[in-house]
Amino acid sequence: MARPRRRLDRLRQAERVKELLRAEPAGWRRERLLAVQLGFEAAYDLDQIAAAVGRARSTIQTWFEAYRQGGVEALLTDGRADNPGQPGKLTPAAQAALTEGLQQGRWRSVPQIQRWLEQTHHIKLALSSLYNRLGKAGARLRVPRPRHVQNDPAALGAFRESLGEKLNALQLPVGRPVRLWVLDEMRHGLHGFARRVWGLPGHRPEVPTQQVYQWGYAYGAVSVGWVRSQFLLAETVDRTHLAAYYRQIGASDPAALHVLIQDGAGFHLPDGHPDLPDNVRVVSLPPYSPQLNPVEGLWDQVKDELCNRVFATLEEQRVVLGGLLRQFAADAQRVRRLIPDWLLTKANTSTSNIIPVF
């Protein structure tokens, strides 16, 4: 015969338990209140109460004893909150340095972080602890964007701020519409390259590749505000092909003046060059600053479609590439998403001639 359960409501707080239970949302507090409420009923034994709240019998006994000794306050005290546990090993300085290093992409692997902490801050952390910390911080393996060693961050910021002045310095004619473009080139070829793909644990995907050194080039330009794009596929990059490409852009809207933002490649025609069409002007980007050119993002999307596959001939690849570029040109939203907000803002506040954003 089971031993009778000791009196539960020694402090006479049964009514308070009922009131709290009516307003308490789902969670650990409601579980405890519900268990005690069921404990008031003689019809339920400990096993039945444990099954009702989904806890072990020993847990129910612990809750009951807390309630007998201290009432509702003791029952709803979270021992974990009152016990902060062992202090973390990372000092504030180490935590700040770790955050800065993650922002800069300083480490390729978690063991590298582990060695850095031990050598620089004399802190030893298990790999499991580091993985846990990185997960809580939202850190992930990411592909870094290459940056040339001669890239000047100050020049990038200065260009963003002074673009309006550069456009005004062109002395654009009043009353004539102006189309602003950003231009770039991409090399494509038969030399295969691989990019990351989704896979399953325990299985490493394989992709075909080849080493064939035949190349072609794509010229691309996207407009700022006026959602358009222009492309040209060619065998090489030189001033002859580029002059033809400038004429193609100018002919896309002969009544307008076209301003092209481009990098300082040696084959690019500078502003005022005699081979430029009459309705084309040029603004140059700072050296080594692909971050300022939104067409780089377009090429990255194109390479996502060309990677992990082999083409028999360059012409076969050109057919596929041409189809990709036509799809892009037909999708105004994809064109618009390439243009950063700072470029739209500077273009539309610099001169009344720039076509407004649609």
C-alpha cells in the first residue's frame, strides 16, 4: 500500500495558485503551477501528475517540497537564474578582438581561432566551446571578396561623396535627357572552375572540369535609374571593340546623352577621346575599386551558371552566355537590384537632367 502524500498546502496559498494559473502562459512556470494544482486533488497520485505535465516523478516531488517550504515564491524561483555558473574564460578584450577578427575574415578554420586565443590572449578553449560561441554569434564560413593591395578605402569614400560634383563638372546640356551607366568587362573561357554546391553529410559532390586556355570577353553596362542593360560578346578587349560598344550604348537612345562610369583600364577611352560617340561622356572610378562597380555583381551571377560544367567549344559557351544575358536584360528587377542606393541618390540629386528613378 502506497504511503499517503504529506499535506501540500501548508501555507494556504491554493487560491493564489489558481489565480496565477489562469493568467500564466505556456512555459516552465505554468508547468509547476499546474502540477501543484493537481496535487491539491487527492484523486491524482504522483505518477499521474508527472504524466500530465510531462515530467519525472522525482521532479514533481521536488516542486511539491519547494511549495511546502516556501509557497508560490519558492515554487516559481528559477535556480538557474540565481546561479550564473562559472564565469566565461573570454576577457572583454579577447571578446572584442574575436569580434573584430570575425568581421575582417581573419581566420579560415576554428582551430586557427583556438591557437590565436591561446597564443595572443593565453586563453584555452575547447573546439566545442568555440563552435558554440561562433554559432551564437551567427558566424558562418563565407567566401571573401578579393581586395587589391593597392585599394584605397579613402578613395572609395571620396568617390561616393564627389560623384555629384563629377557629373556637374561634365557641364551636361540643359533640357537634354541624360542616361547614366556603369560599365565593366568579364573574361569567360573553356578553363573550367568549381563553386560550392549544396550536398549531404558523408557525400562530397564532384563536378567536371578541364584545363583549356581559350577565352572570350563580355562587355556589360547597366543603367542607373533608367532600368536598362547593354551587352556585347567579343573575342578580345581592345579600344576597337570598346569603341563599337560605346556606339551601341549611344545608339540605344540617340536623343539622350549617355554618361558611362568605368574603371581605369588601359583600353578604356577617357572622356573627350575622339573615338567616343558625340552623345557619350565618361567618368572614371578610382584605381582598384571593383566594390564601386555594380556590374561585378552581375558577372558573379553569370559565373554561378557557368561554373561546374564543361563546354566543348567557345561558341557553345557563348550561346549559353548570350542566353543568360538576354534573360538578365529582360528582367528589370534584377537590373535594379544591382544598383546600390548611394549611386541612385547621388545620380538623382546631382543634376536635373539625370533621368529620375522609376
